[in-house]
Amino acid sequence: VQLQASGGGSVQPGGSLRLSCAASGDTLDDYAIGWFRQAPGKEREGVLCVSRGGGGTYYHDSVEGRFAISRDNAKNTVYLQMNNLKPEDTAVYYCAADPDPLRRGSLCEPTHAYWGQGTQVTVSS
């Protein structure tokens, strides 16, 4: 599966963005999906990840209640809705997919098999 992330940009604190992750080559229904981010000088971290069937979800503590993931199966696309953005959310955001991420570790470790390119999110006043 090939992934294409988009939707990043610059917003003021309190603003919102929606990131998209469009897939080709396979259907995203067959994969667990994760959104990750990497800020300058920091390691890549899991932001929000869902299992293949949607029964399991992981939220980074800092985004719970502000970020949400959704799928549009018709478009084979996954979205990350980010609300009430904070300066500490500034990072390059990546989408990733894996048929079974638990084989490699936990649901939201950055060890997924397939990755899209990053999209920059900058939150500043």
C-alpha cells in the first residue's frame, strides 16, 4: 500500500486542521492505521492509532479530547482531525499502516510497515 499525507499548514493556537492520508494499491480496511509526529530534535511518537477492525484505539495523552481519526472507505482515505491546536503540536505528521502492528510491538509504536511522506503542522501566534 502507498500512502500520501496532506493537509498540513500553519495555524494559530486554538485553531484546527484536518490531515488526510490517501491510500493506493490496497484497501485501508486491511490495515491498522496510525498517525505519528516528529518535532525537531525529538523522536517520532505515536499520536493516534487504531487497530484494523477499529476495536482498539490509542491516543497520546496530550491529544486525547482534541484529535480524532476517521475513515472514508469510498475514498480509501483516513483523516486526522486536530482541534484546539497548541504550539507543542508543531511537528511533521506522518500516517502509517500495518496489517498487524502488534507483531512488532504495541499498537502505536513507530514501527509500522508502510509510511506516507510527512506533512508539516506549525502552531504559532
